[in-house]
Amino acid sequence: MTLAPKIPATVVTGFLGAGKTTLIRHLIENSGGRRFAFIINEFGDLGVDRELIRGCGFEDCKDEDIVELANGCICCTVADDFLPTIQALIDRPDPPEHIIIETSGLALPKPLIKAFNWPEVKTRVTVDGVVAVIDGRAVADGRFADDPDAVAAQREADPNLDHENPLEEVFEEQLLAADMIVLNKSDLMDEATTISARAIVDDNRRDATKVVTASGGGVDPLVLLGLGAAAEDDLDSRPSHHDGVDGDHDHDDFDSFTLGFDAVGEPEALEILLKETVARHDILRVKGFLEIPGKPMRHVVQGVGGRFERYFDRPWTADETRRSELVVIGLKGLDADAIAGELGGRII
């Protein structure tokens, strides 16, 4: 008896605000009728990324094909959340032709890849490839990566000190697990910035991992899908800081909370306030939706550091509550009350 071919799964990883959801929307828009299913894991309670994919406006975006895991980082909840979810997808009468998994910005890819060796899914699904999306401008600015040689030298000089930067570690883990790296937001980089970002990526990737440059996640699906990596059978070549360590990795270095607002009549003024507040409190990421009075469409806000973009993505539907809510993410110790006061919002 011939076994049915395994369903390919692509893991899309990358730091907060790198453009993972934008890249996935581009895949949907250029799917060519391919039947996708999506597993979305977010840091924060609002479910922004799932809503952005639902709002793509394409027939291929059916609600039942988009599953959100919001009970914690996917790499720490594989048994409780991920495995039952993927089993439910592949057991459907019309299983997907390809599964896209978007991890949270703080997830370590390797524990998730390992889950595909569980007996329940090993014979039916394979990791076609791990795609790491990188915010090229942020990396070039040194915001999400430190000098690994300097850190190694400090550790060697004083092994009793822990010089590890959690942002740097997450960045390294995601690149070392990747089969393809997307150096995103090329439109925000000049030649010197691109060279700097590429040098940092090259210092942290495996030799066989390819790098492509993109703007707005605009990479041809023919490049990203069909990599045939079978990553679950190739774990030893993907080193991790957590190899040989039992238990979950630590997310206590980060805080997040959600702010609610009344209808926002002047989104430009709010954006100015957001930029000022981000600078004062070293906020890493802001994302969410605004209700604009008199406008039938939902207004999206996306912020990475001090860079923001806003746009209308789709009309509010009749069965949803028009709302203004933003998720705020930063390092441990964020003063949520002060941030809420400065922005005129309320913690929800």
C-alpha cells in the first residue's frame, strides 16, 4: 500500500514587528488557489495577527482555516495546544494542502520543529521549511542584536557573570533554525544599511541557509514554499542555546498589556503621542486597531520602535463591536499605568 504524501508545513518565525503577518498575507494573495490552513500564535491578548489575516478580503481566507493559539508561547505549549490543533486540521474531511504556522515574536523555533516527530503527526505532516523574517532596518540599527563576539569574550573573561541579552538570544535562535531568511523592509534601507544588516544576518545563520531581500513581505511563494527541508529530521544541524535543557524557556524578560480607547478622531495626533511614549518607555512593539468616527473601515496601527504605519484594512462587519485597542509589548518592568496615562487610554 502506498502511503499518502505528507502535508507540508511552513513555520514563519521572526522578531516582533518583522513583518511575518504581512508576508503571510502576500502568500494568500498569490496562492494560486492552493488550500492553506493557518496556525497563529501571538504575544498579547488582542489577536491582531489573526484579525489581519481574516481581513485579507480573499475567498481563501475562511475563518475555519485560521486557528489562533493565545494560551502562551507555542514553543512551550506544544503538547497542550499545538498538537491537538494540527491533528484537528489534518483529520478534516478536506485537509489543507499546506499549513502555515506563524509563531509569536518571542518563540524559539526548535521545540516546535521537534513536535513534528511526535507519533500523532510524524507520518502525516512534515516541516517543509522554517522561514525567519527579519526587520532589516532594526537589525542594522542594532536594536535587536548585540555583538556576539563581545558577549563571548566577556563570558570567557568572567564565567560567573551572565551577559546574555534575551533579545539577542531569540534573534540567534530564529536565524539558526531557518532554512530561508527574509531580510524585510528593504524600502527603509539604503545600500550601507542593507550591507550592515546582511553582515549581522550572515554572522548568525547556518552556511546553507539562503537570504532573500524583500519589501512588505513581497516574496514569491515559489521561493518560500516547496523547500523540502524535512526540518524535523534535521534537528542536529540547527543549534540552540537550549539544547540539553529540560523545561520551558523563560519569557519573564517581556511584558505586554492591552489599552482600550474611545473612538479616535485624530489618529495622526495619537501616532505622535505613541512615538513620544515609545521613546520614553523603550517600548518594543505596538499593534492593534482604531475606530475612526465616520469611517466604515477598521484602522490598523503597527509600530516597531519609533517607526509606525497606519492604514484602513477592511470594513467593520455587522456582527463585531467597533473598538479601539492596542497591544503594547516591551521589556520587563513596563509602567503600564504611566503609559496608559500618557496615551489617554485605559488598561483592559
